[in-house]
Amino acid sequence: MAYIDKIKSGKQTFYYLGKTIRLSEDKWKKIRIKLGTENPSKELISKKLKELRLEQYDVYNDGYIGADKLEVIDDFKEVYTNHIAKLPKTVIEKEESDFVIRFTYNS
């Protein structure tokens, strides 16, 4: 659950939208998004809550490919599959043998 932190620094008070998430059994991470120096409105909080969810997603999926990149990869895969389906078998076999030769030479 998200919460609002009120932190005083000198004479100013800063508001943060925060959330603490569990990374492992004994490891936690606090995520904070600055709301400003004024008491935040409900509209600002709901807008920043979306940013907080995105940051939480990034923390949980650190080291993995993002959803937007997976969509691009799927698009390339579909285009490639459609392209291969239209080619004659002899061309596909020639391209595969050419790939093996080039891969072996360059590695």
C-alpha cells in the first residue's frame, strides 16, 4: 500500500509518495516520488501513483526485458515467420547453410 511521507528539511516540508516493497525474505526497498512542498491534492496523488506503479514494476523486473520491448520482438518474429513461409525450400536451405558458414568463420 502506498503512503505519503512528510519530511522536514530545515524550514521546508517536503511531501513524498512512497511504497516499501519486499525484494526477498530479508531485503526491502523503499520507493519515493516527490510531490512537492505543498499539501498534495487527490489529483496529483493519483497521477503520481501511476508513476509509482511503473517504478515498482521496474524494480521487480530489473534485469528482464520490458513489456514494450517484448512486443517489438514479437512483431519481428511474426514478420520473419511470414517471410520464411513465402520462400521456397531450396532458398531456405541455402540461407541456413550460408548462415552456418558465416557464423563459423566469424566466431
